[in-house]
Amino acid sequence: MGRQIKKILIANRGVPAVRIMHTCRDMGIKTTAIYSTPDRLSHHVFVADEAVHIGDAPPNESYLNMEKIIGTALKCGCQAIHPGWGFLAENANFAQMVQDAGLIWIGPPPDVIKLLGDKIRAKKIAIRANVPTIPGIHNVKNADEIRSWMKQENIAYPLMIKAASGGGGKGMVKVESDAELEHAIERARSEAQKAFGDSELLVEKYIERGRHIEVQIIADQEGNIVHLYERECTLQRRNQKIIEEAPSPSVNQDLRHEICYTATRLMREIGYSSVGTVEFIFDSNTNKFYFLEVNTRLQVEHGVTELITGLDIVGIMIDVAEGNPLPVRQYEIHPNRWALEVRLNAEDPINFSPSFGTITRLQVPQGPAIRVAQGVYEGADIPPYYDSLLMLIMTSGPDRDSAIRAMDRTLSRNLRVEGVKTLAPLLLAIIRHNAFKQGMFSTRFIENHMEELISMFKERDSEDEVLKIAKYVAKISALGPQSWM
């Protein structure tokens, strides 16, 4: 048993901040929120026990201001900092600074974050742990190096160029032909430098009809490691996930056991502690899976794993940070549900451009089998400076069909957002698509079916409702009282 945590500063905003605050409230732990100037009336500010202004709108002046965040935690009497996801969640320097300040870092050790934040080093560790990896070349300087490697290893297009650091789909460029290669390298290098301050690249063979499968791991500081089974995160737009589910419809029981055991073995080789996720790409053509990366943080989609296992992953993170052993052993974990999650982003569902403004109306889904992680409220402003996630909507059921039916009800009947555009029409079209219902999809599903999905959109907005009322009033005015009135 280490130090007891009585108060946590949450170095985040919106959905992740509110999600962590709920568990802290359950555990009797006080929370301190930080907020930027445009976030002064944000949802997470009202949910926290106290809130401190951290800086102006630009992230570097607020949510990425490491010194100011740590100073605020000390001033407010916090014992720990939880980074949520995004912003500083996988910043090894910040984690080290938190510990050097005498605070508890709620996450894996800084040296582990640094090690796994480099995709090239992480891949070398995976190879050492006998984990299958995608054929690739790292520290790429120019197109000729790639062409030479392709010829030597008999690799054909398409390829995927990736930033060696970071994640979230940034610095990733798919290359379909040799004519695109030079431009793709420059684009990936530019994006990597802007997003992560590191222009180093790696190139890998692109897996056609790939499925994105990840395994949730929890580990304590005493060397105990268990997995909470897998999630399917294949449905993506611009290399960013928008629909996740657990378990995966792509794998059978034997493959499930193999991929989960492989992830556990890798994390044990690393000496991991806290919560983390091992991501794989599954080649449905060959029925083989390959290591992608390790996310050294709480995942956006952790809620679906919580729904099928009954565990509070955020609570376990806090327990582990206090030095407590894991509350469960592997043989005690028995998933018995199916869960879906959709990410409701403030974006145009046709071209994915961000949608900013004021939420003039908000009807949050309610009813059986629904869980919502909410980051906004009716009347809230959506600023243009940060992630566009409004809420995570999850449904569950005894099987996949039940979870899908509950999600259909949720998106089509129980959800209403006005004032900004959201991905809701696209999400509903996807879960109603026969290929999705049958579990027949890949990471290119949205790209390949976009026109068909758009044709399934059903437009409905407040102007339509006002027009209906106006027509009704006009009819009564013109015809006079009706017999049924």
C-alpha cells in the first residue's frame, strides 16, 4: 500500500475529464478541474469539486502548460494528477515532472511511456517478445530507400507511411502507387513535425481488408498482469475510430485466446503497470494478426470493456497508482455481454469538417441498455480550439444483435442535437448497413461505402418542425375550426 489519494487534478477537459470525475465521486476522492478561457462554462467545470483557470484558448497556454498544471495541483492540495486521454496523457516528460514534484502520476511509469511512444522501439520489443509484426522499414530518409526495401522483401503497394512518434491518425499517409511516394513522404513528415515535433518516419506494408483489434490490459506494481479481452475498433474515418465494440465479431474463441495471451506476454516483457492497450491489425485474408502499437493511457473506448466485464477501469488505475494490487485475477474475468460505442463528434457527417457554435437543443439518450459519457450540455459553446467530441454513447445487450438494436433506438429516437452538426446520421447509417450487421467490414468500410451511407441519411432539424407547425396554423386559419377540435 502506497500513498492514499484524497484529491486528484484532472489534466483534461470535456468527456475524459467528466468520465474520471464520476469514478472519483464514487471513490470519495475530491477533484480539481482546469479550464481555459473559452471553457469557463464547460461541463467539466461544473462537475468538479473545484475548478481553476489555467490559461487562454491555445492548448500550449492551457491544457499543455505542464508547469502551470503541476503548480495548480500543488497549490490546491492534490496528491495526484490523472491525464485522461489526449493532451499530455502520453507525454513521458510530463509524467516525470509530476513525479519529481512529489505528486502521484496515474498512469504507467514515465520510462515505459517514453519507450512505447516510439513506434520503432516498440516494434523491436514486440519482435523480441515473439509478437508478429508488419513487414516494414524505419528511419526512412527518402523514396529510394523505400523502393530498395520493397524490391528486397518483395513488397507491393499499397504502403502506409507513419510518424515514428505519436498517434491518433496524425502523420499517417497511405500510398497506392510509386507516383505518390515522394509527395506522401513529405506530407507525412510535415504532419509528424507539426503534431509531435518529430519528423522521423517508418513505412509498413498496408494490410488490405484489415481489422483493427485491441486488447485491454491492466497491471499492478507487483508484476500482476491480466487482460480484459479484446475490442473491435475497425470503423474509422481519417485513421480515427468512430465506432467500437466488445467483443470483436472478427475472431473465434481460439484466436481470441491467442491474441489476448500475446498482448499479455508483451506487456509482461515490458514490465508494464497501470492501464494500457495493445493494438493489432488483423488480416482477414490470411487470418493472421500483427502488432501495431501500445497506447500507454486510458482509451476513449474503455467503456465498452467496462460494460462487458463489470469493472471500473478508471478506478483500477487509481488503485494501482496508490500501490494496491489488482482486484481481480484472470480466471475471475468472464465477459457476458456485448457492447457498442459511437463517438458523437461535432462534425459535418459528409465531409468531417468541424462544426463549432452553441448547442441550442440537446436531448441526451436515456432508457434501458444505454450508457452516455457526456461532455456538453444544452446551451454550451463548442469552441474551435479542441477535440470535437461531444459525448460517447454506448449500448449493451446479451448479444451483438441486441446491442445494435439498442443503438439504433438511441440514435434514431432518443438523441437530438441542434445548433451544431454531428456525426449522428453517419453513425446511424453505418449500424443499419447490412455489412456492419453481418460483421463484414474493414478499416476502409466508410471510404468504400460513403456515397451509399450518405444516401441513407434522414434529415431532420428544427426548421422542419417549425415549418410543419406553421402549415398547421395556416390550415386552421384558412379553413376555420375543424370537426375534431
